[in-house]
Amino acid sequence: MRKDLLIILMAFIPPVTGYSQTSVKVMADQPGILEINLLDSLVSHSGNSLVLGENISITGGKDPYQFYWYRNNEVIGTKPVVEITETVSGGIYRLVVKDANNCSTTAATVGIEDITGKLSDIAVYPVPVSGNLTIDLHDIPGPVNLTIVNNLGTVILRKQISGEMRQEINFPAGIYFLKFEDSKGILIGHKKIIVP
């Protein structure tokens, strides 16, 4: 074949483009959602003590887990199960669990009335609350400091009350805890309300 014919034929051959694709599969071992599972109540009685946490299990997350038990937003224990005497049992309790990845979850707040029975004199109604809540301190001398917190321990309302009063409740649906303290800041006790 002649050289000039070969050059002409090569000029008419279309260019060929090739593509290659590389696939990479990545397997991630991500733990499940960190959860506190209540098998029964967060709190149980044992003789003259209250036991916090014997009815829980932890799923998901990455161990080791860290436990933080709070009473009125103060850490009272860092073990999975905490035992306290009934004489100091009054308060709002919650459990925060953190995993090795620093993820955290919180168990529902639990309000426990003082065992001394001081709260038996305080009436809170209607429960569940619809619109207005009536609080009657009966013979407890005022003023009394009222604090209302939600189930995560966030303060929703603080005010001084005395005698009988009505409080408008326009909170989102949920469980709320009322903490009563005397004018010196000494805890009188707690009540729980439900907003449907």
C-alpha cells in the first residue's frame, strides 16, 4: 500500500475514547441509637432506701457508658444503680447516660415526694391540666417558691405563691414537675402534672 493512501485512511478513523469506573465499598460499623430502656420504674423501694436504676437497661451507643444521676440538677451518683435513704428522697430525678462517642440520652424525669409527707397538705388540680391549674397550699405558711420544670429538667416557670392560686398552663403536651420551696429555699416537696 502506498504511504499517502495509508495517511488518508488514518485521517478518517474516528478517535476512540474509553472510560473506566472504580467502585469502592465502605463498610461502617455504626452503633445503634443510644437508649435507656425502663423495664419498670426508674425508682424502686428497698427497705428504708430508694434505689435508682435497678430496672433499666442500656442499648445502642458504644460502651463503656458513663452514668450521671441528678437530683434537682445536682449530680448525686455516677454508677448505673444508686441507693439513697428515704430521708433525703424528695426531689426531681433524672438519669443521663453518655457513651464512648460522647453521645448522650436522658431518662424521663421522676418527681419523688418527700417521705415526710409535707406535700400531703398541698392540693394540685385538675390533673390532667386543661387551661388553669389550681394550687392550694392549705395551712403551709407562705410565701412558697414554685418552680415548674419539664421532663428534661428545663425550668418553665418560677414564681412565689401563697394560699390558693390559679395558674394558667399553656405548655406543650407532656409531663411537668412542680417543686415547692419555703422562703429560705428549703425543699417542701414535689407534685407531678400532665398536660394533654
